[in-house]
Amino acid sequence: MQIVSTRCRTFEYTVTASGPCAVESESAVGARRYFHDCLRVTVGVDHGDLPLAGAAVQLVRRIVDQTHAWAVVVDGLAHLSSGDLARAPEKVDVLSALADTVDVLAEFAERLEERGERVHLMPFGWRKDCRTEVVTGPGARQVIQLSADGDIRVHPGFREMRPSAGWRRRVRCMTGPRPCGFPT
């Protein structure tokens, strides 16, 4: 499981269209969601990651405490190995990977809520227009890898973020399956 946390002054998204793996959602196309003082958490899920949900919740709660985020906005994607897809696509069970991802995200969000966090789970598999204004400084962006053996690796290059003053980023984003990792 890979977790990318970004401390945001503001984060907003608008659902623009359903993707090929869209899961039914309450958010209608064109609906805009706005959050302030939040922690945006993108969770990349590998097959068999459900047992890691508890450790991921503890880790994210620690980041929320450190950054004083008011809410947690959770986005997710399924890690599908592009090598496996190229070598033996008939052996890759995409539907199972997607179902696992949705289960892990739901469990993760539910456990955060049970522990008192304000949580919003972004619609899975939908295309979205996203705008982010990040907070700068130590811990503003973290990339963390959790493994089944209990190993937690924090990418050293992302412990501190120092974008230009007033920096805003606007991107189109789509949650759902992505081959091997996160976009940069």
C-alpha cells in the first residue's frame, strides 16, 4: 500500500465523467466539493492490502495530528502491475483488484471516522477536475509505503514542501486503476 498525503489550504474537485471502472456514487456529474484546511490522502492499493488498513489509519491519524488538518479527503487507486498486464493479461483479475481497492478504501475511511476524524471518500473510478492550494513546510507532503511484513518506508524527498507563494495546482484526475504507482 502506498499513501501520499498532501496538506492543503484548499482542495476542491468537480466530478466530470464516469470512468470505465466507476463505482456508483452520490456525487453527480458537475457537482463541486470544496474543502479547507484538509489532508488529501491518496491510497494506492495492492491485492491483499486489507490487513494494512489499521496501520494506515494510525499513520494518517499521526499525520493529521502533526499538520492540524481539519478534515481528511481520501482518494484511491488500484495498483496493477503493467509488467503483469503485458506478460500475461489473462492472469490479471482486474475486477478482483478493483473490488479489493474499493473494500480497502471503505474500511480505511470507516476506521478513520470511528476514531473521530472528519472524512470524505472521493468517488472511485470517476474523472474529476481538481484544484489544490498546498500548505508549505515540514510534513506538507509525504509519500509512505506500507508492506505486509510491517515495514514502513517514508520517501525522504517529500518530508518538506516549499512551492512558490500562492501556488495553486489545477489538474484533471481520475481515480481507479493505474499501472504501477502514482502520477507525479
